[in-house]
Amino acid sequence: MKVVNLKQAILQAWKERWSDYQWAVNMKKFFPKGATWDILNLAEALLEQAMIGPSPNPLILSYLKYAISSQMVSYSSVLTAISKFDDFSRDLCVQALLDIMDMFCDRLSCHGKAEECIGLCRALLSALHWLLRCTAASAERLREGLEAGTPAAGEKQLAMCLQRLEKTLSSTKNRALLHIAKLEEASSWTAIEHCLLKLGEILANLSNPQLRSQAEQCGTLIRSIPTMLSVHSEQLHKTGFPTVHAVVLLEGTMNLTGETQPLVEQLMMVKRMQIWKACFVGLIESPEGTGELKWTAFTFLKIPQVLVKLKKYSHGDKDFTEDVNTAFEFLLKLTPLLDKADQRCNCDCTNFLLQECSKQGLLSEASMNNLMAKRKADREHAPQLKSDENANIQPNPGLILRAEPTVTNILKTMDADHSKSPEGLLGVLGHMLSGKSLDLLLAAAAATGKLKSFARKFINLNEFTTHRSEESTKAASVRALLFDISFLMLCHVAQTYGSEVILSESNTGGEVFFFETWMQTCMPEEGKILNPDHPCFRPDSTKVESLVALLNNSSEIKLVQMKWHEACLNISAAILEILNAWENGVLAFESIQKITDNIKGKVCSLAVCAVAWLVAHVRMLGLDEREKSLQMIRQLAGPLYSENTLQFYNERVVIMSSILEHMCADVLQQTATQIKFPSTGMDTMPYWNLLPPKRPIKEVLTDIFAKVLEKGWVDSRSIHIFDTLLHMGGVYWFCNNLIKELLKETRKEYTLRAVELLYSIFCLDMQQVTLVLLGHILPGLLTDSSKWHSLMDPPGTALAKLAVWCALSSYSSHKGQASSRQKKRHREDIEDYISLFPLDDMQPSKLMRLLSSNEEDANILSSPTDRSMSSSLSASQLHTVNMRDPLNRVLANLFLLISSILGSRTAGPHTQFVQWFMEECVDCLEQGGRGSILQFMPFTTVSELVKVSAMSSPKVVLAITDLSLPLGRQVAAKAIAAL
């Protein structure tokens, strides 16, 4: 008989009662080899014929079962065919279909092309929908049967449906395939959710508890499918106190003015519990003076604000306030730490902190009162906290919290028209200068993000004083004082909090103010070398001559109509003339004393500008030529003892001395000179001169790292030594030597501790360290076989962990701005990274062909160059991530190297290292492929990774592929279906 179509062939087999084996043999004879059985829709045709009557045809069903067992038909075609049957009233047919599903629903696989694997995902989704509809129909019939008094039949079928649902959904692999299908077909998933709701309503009245709990379990499994990826370990879940402490320490001492958002993101990666502990340790060991005030402002003002932002990331207000309450409960157990902090601050620190957190809505009033009571009880047993001498000292936390509203009031005052009441404004500024008021106000402004607008208002005030009109003697002295105080305050802010605070908000009108110009060109700073012969120090010669004459001849400078900003710009050239005259014997030392008294007699700003130039000048002189310049600095640094000085002179001299000490520190260290600056009542430069003399810096680095490793945390002195070494040795030297120290460590608990400490030390300049670590150090270790032994466990595991933490930190923050402490360093040129790491920039036409094709890569890509390009194709390229960015470039190259190591035939410690690296990536993953560093991994790496036993799980595949892309979903489906 000549067979015309599939239907006829099936009918002939049934009429002649062929056995399943005989049927399969004859079918292969009837049909040519070209077309596959799935294209001919064999599964659908068999089911159609088997389900014609009220009960299924057992012979034709046996053919289908044979076709499934012998893999004539794919699982996806069978599932699709089953999901098209919708007459649920035919019990026997439904039960036969459920039996067929039972054959393979918990062991689905597909070893075909990616498109076929996506087909399996879609078919499974259709089958799930069919099962839910079938369950709902059975439950409906059971309810009707109960009402009619014949429950048995309906109950049996419902039990069968729920059993198949549970069997299908209990497989993680199936849920992963369904996760992909949900992303492919959102509308089908919506239908499933509706079906689930309907089923829930029907089953709510079910009397059989076993069936009801089984149905609830299936519902829970279905609802868990969309969130499969969010159930992973918390990022940096193993971090303990050292990391938190160092992150907090860096922000508190070196970056108080920084935005809160980057700190929020960093702290989200680490334990919240440890934040308060770190703050209290910092308070205890901070140096007296500005350092202590910065810590206090950071702890009591900035951290509560950071927590308010953290709260937005949490799943609910109630959960977060409970978290904060738990954190305080934990803190209260550290009684000795709190007692020490209370002793240092001369108050109940916890009380202040609890009130501030309650004010910000981080703690309920009941929790606050409960915690306060516990701490009060503990304090009664504490050693005597108040001694007679410190009983009168006001505690810093209280002062800082009171300073915060004062900052707001001062900002409002500064907004007023300065010309209307300059005397009133002078009174406010004079009050700010007394005692430690200025540092308190600046710390409070810095911690609450108001320091930039504070500085901007002082720049505007300083500029206002440069425009003068007809004025009386009194008005002239007020103008001189306003100029001087604003100038000194701005210099002090720049030295304490970094020049970025002042220069960051440039004027929109394009006008550049005097102070900004002077600061950018004439003010010495850390890492900034000035040229004393620069044109900025050589202004109009006639004005310089008149200034020299004024300083040399007058008994004192007249204030009326004096252009202070011009004097500040001309003083450097005037000092050069005076210095030359002194060195050539034209002027005697007495004349020099008179000139320096004139310079510092009325306004201290002139002395600051003069010393700024002298510092640059001394750097350029030989040892034997420096004496007179240094003597002149000495003359300018001391205060003038005269009756005829302007108001607030002593307060201004204190600030001037602090500014000059900072300016001269480098030069004095280099020339081994000592200058006695007037005592300012506090240690103005607590972290100065930390490195021991005449010792190689590599020795210092290894010693200090060994000490912090033994101690288990980084104290503030050590972090400043690390910062100095990073400046001196450069990023590569610093990172390379610390990684060598890590790889020497063979004790497991110490390697884990070292990872935490190094991560926190690398926060000094995370961006640059990450570029060096991932771009130079790791590739060097992975490609040099003589170094592979150093990657063995435990140091290898530790390095993999550290590399991932650094990569994630840098990648999540590199879109934001670098912090002020990082901006000062030399930034690597983007061009350096483009030449170091050449990547083939993808041509869009090739990309579009790749994406639009449903064929396998090998078939579509004909030329060898195309093939190599496809092997490096990653999600980042499809998202058009900027590959001129150094970090993106380094990550892309590292993942190419990882891909080639996984695909090579040589195995060794480097292969094991790559596995640890990838495992850590998965452990630290945040949901959403676009933000992940894994988007730089070539798609081909996925198939290599699933061969590694530790990585061969469906959840891992879902985690490492970018499921927002069709190509990513195809790659994931293919890898999971083959597991």
C-alpha cells in the first residue's frame, strides 16, 4: 500500500494490529529520511487518533509510548500535543495523558540546537498550564460530586493531577526551564497565574486536608519560579568586623564630605550589625581635635542618614526597624566598648545615638526607651566615668548635634544681602571663630552634605569684599575682616576636607571668583607641586612695586580703598623682590621684620599667600640657599604683638597657623627644618610623618600588613600608613606586594581574614586597585605556569574571593564619581587600557545577523574571523556597554582568559582557581544581569562551565547568563536542557 500521509499510516497500523516495534520499522520504511518526526507532527497525529472515542485507543497509545522511549519524538512535541487536549470530562483519556506525562516529566532533556531547547521550555510552560486547567476541572467535578454524593471518581483524578504537578515542579531543572519560558512568553505566564488563583478558590472548600496541602505546595513552587534567582546568599555574606570597620574608618576619617549613596551601596554588601561597633571603635581611637570631631559627626549625623537610605532598599519598614533594634541589642552586649566610648566622649553615647535614630524614624519609641533603660542599667556598673577635671568639658556628640541646626541658620544668614548689614554678619563670623566652634560647624556641615553650599556662600562673601565703593574707616575695617575671615575659612576647609569641596560647584554664569583662581594656581596641596616662576606669580609689575613700597615704607597698611585680592595676587612677586634685596644686602633684618609685621598685621590672608609662594620657592633651592626663605616663613608664622590689630586677631592667627603648618609640612620634612607654629590648642596634623626614616617602603608594607593580620582589624594609624605607601609606591607596587603577602599565607583562617583586610585596605582606591588586580596581576598568575603552584588552596581560594569582591565593588560604583581621596591620585589614561587590552570592536551588521538567526553559531558564521568573534560574544556587547571604559575592558579580557582556560586541554591549579572565581561570582550575584560583571563572560563559557561538577546546576546556569537577552535565554536553555 502506498502511504499518502501520517494519518493513513497510523490507521493502517491499527487495522493490521501491528506491534509497537513492527510499527516503528514500517514507519521508517514509509517515510523518507529528510524530514524529522517532529516536523511531521508524529506525536500530535498519534494522540489525535488515540483520543477519538470516549476512552483512549490502547494500541495507538502504545505506539506513542514506543516513540517516546526510542526518542523518535522529542519531549517538547509530546508536551505540546498533550496541552492541546481540552475535553476534561473524558476521565479515561485524561488519565492516559497523565500516565504518558509520568514517563518523562521529571527527566526532561534536549541535546539539540538552542532553538529546540527554547521549544522545550515553551512546551513545558504549555503543559504546566494544561495540568493546572486539568486540576481545576477535576476539583470542580469533585465539588459537584460531593454535592451529589459521589466523590470517589473526582477525587482519584484530582489526586493524579496533583501528583503529576508535584512531580514536574519538584525538579529544579524543570523550574529553571519554566523560568526561561516565563521570560520568553509573559502572556502565557499571566494565564498560569490566573489559573492558579481560580484553582485556589475552588480548593479552598476542599475537605481532604492531604489534597489541599499538596495543592498549596504546588502553588508555592509555581510562585517561586519568577524569583528563583533572588534566593541567593547575601553579597559578601561571610564578611565580619574587619571589613566593616575599615570601610567605615575610611569614610569617617578621609571622606566625611562624600555622598551618602556610594557608602549605602558599600554597606549593603556587609553586615549592618557591625556598623555601630565600627563607629564606636573609631570614636575611641580617633586623635584629639579635628579627627575626633569628624568621627563624632560621622557617627551621630551621617550614619543615621545612611541608614535612612538603606531603609529604602529593605523589604519593609517594620523589618528594617527590627533590624536596627537587633543591631543595637547586639551593640549593648559590647559593654566595655561602650564604657570606653562614654569615657572618651564624656557622655552617654548610646543615648545620643538612639535619640537621633528615633528622630530619623529608624527606631520605634518603645524600642528606643527599652534600649535606653538597658544601657542606663549597664552604666550604673561601669567604672567612674566622670573625673573632676573633665566634669566641665562639654561632650562632643551633644555639641555636634546642636551644631547641625546652627549650620542651617548660618546658611540662611549668609543668603542675606551682605551690603545691608556687614557688621551683623561679622558678628556671626566672629562667633564661629571662637574655640572649636568652626571645626564643630564644619564637621556637622560635612556629615550632613551641606559643606559644599557652606563653602560656596563663603566664596560669594569673599568676592563681595573685592568690590568696594566709597567707604569710611570703619566700613573699610569690616570689609578687610570679612575678606580675611572668609579667605582663612576657605583655606581651612580645603585643607581639612579637600579642595574638591570648594571647586566642585563651578559657577553657571561662567564667572570665576578670586578665591577659586588663587586656590587652583597658588595654593600648595598634597600631591600638587607649584612652579614659583609660573606667570600666576608674576602679575602687573607696577602694582608689585607699589605694594613693595607700601610694605617697606608705611608704619602700617591703610585699609580704606585697599584692594585685598590684588594684594594677595601680587604678594608673591613682592616677596621675591624683598628676598632678593635681603640676600644682596640692600635690606637689613630689621627691615624684613617690619615688612613681615606689615604683611600679617591687619589681614592674615596676605601672610598665607606669601608663605604659599615661599613653600614653592624653597622646593627649588639648594640646601645652602634656603636659609633666608625659611627665616622669612618663621617671621610670617608668628603672631604680631601689637595694640593696633583688627578685631578677632587671636582667633584668626590660630586658623592661619594651622593653614601654614599644613602648607609647610612637606618642605619642612624634606629640609629637616623645624618651625615653631603658635600653639593652636589641638594636634592639627595627627597623621603626619608616619613612615619610619631610612627604611625601604616594601619592608614597612610587609610589616604593617603582618601586624594588622595578627590583630585582625585595621586601626586608623595603619590605614594612614597604607594610604601614604599607596601614594609613594603607586597602585601596581602596592597591590602586587600585598597580593604576594596573601599568596604566602597557608593557614586557612588567616587567608580568610587577609581577604577581609585587603578588601578594606583596597577601599583606599578601589577603582585603580581593581584595574591593576584584574588587568595585570591575575592574568600574570594565570598565564605563567611557573606561578600556578601559588594558586593552590587556601591562598588561591582567598585570591579568587578578593578579586570578585573588588570587581563587584568597582563595577557597582564606577558609574558614580570617584571620592575626593581617590581623585587626588594619578588616574590611568583610558588610552593605556585600550592599547594594553585590544578587543575586536564588534561590527553591528555581524551582530544583527547573529541575533536574528535561529541557526547554530557554527552554521551561520562562515569565515574563521567570524567564528572567533562569536566565541567572544558576551551580553555586555549586546547591551552596547562602553568598551572604551578601562574597567569594562579589563573585565571583558579577564573573562576571555577564563573562557580559554576552561576550554583548554591543560588542567591545573589555574583551572581550579577559575572555578573558585566563578563560584564566588555566583555566590555574590545580585539579581539583574545588566548590573553584573558576568555580562562580560562570553556565551560559550556557559557550556564549558556546566562540565565542572560544582557548577552543573540549573540555578547556576540561570545566574550566570543574562536572561534579559533572547540569545542569553537560548544559551541558558541549551545548557540546562543538556544537564
